[in-house]
Amino acid sequence: MTYQTLKFYCNEGLVPNVKRDHNNRRVFDEKDIKWIKDLTCLKKCGMSIQEMKKYLELCLQGEATIVSRKKCLRESRRSCGLLLRNWRTAFPISAGSRIFMTRSFPANVHM
């Protein structure tokens, strides 16, 4: 994750209760780092910033929201699966697809 992404997540409130040192720099403990890794996974699964905020809000409410969190993750998983199926339909993989991909783009475009 880039510094800019981490800073954005912190500024958006996605990393709660971040501590700061005497120079006002963010200091992350193990719990923060685990949560940041979880955010990375959520983002890779296609979850929007707004959805991540909703998920965080549920997490901060404690164990009473486990069912709601599971529902949120299932919805994200379903969306991700749909996206993957759409990609597979749009870009079918076959034995000749590598040749197609290299010949379909101008020489200055690298895949």
C-alpha cells in the first residue's frame, strides 16, 4: 500500500483511533496493521470506500453485528463473483488468447 493510500484511508476515518507521536506522525500498532491489511483485502475484493466505512462501523459496534458483517461480506463476494463472470465472458481465455493479446495492442502498450 502506498503512503498516499494509507493517508487517504486514515483521513477518511477507515483506520480508527490512530495514535500520533510527538512530531504528529501516525504510529500504527499491531491491531492497526492487521486492520490495514484487512482493508487492503476488502478493496481488492471490489468493496467501495463507502462500503468499507459501513463495514468498519459494524466492526466497531462489536460482536452483536457479526451477522450483519457476514451479510456485508457475502454481498461483496457476490458482486466480486459477478464481476469475474463478466470479465470471463468479455475476455475468454483460450490457447490463442496470448497471441491475440499481444497482437491486439499497439507496440507501445505493455500488458
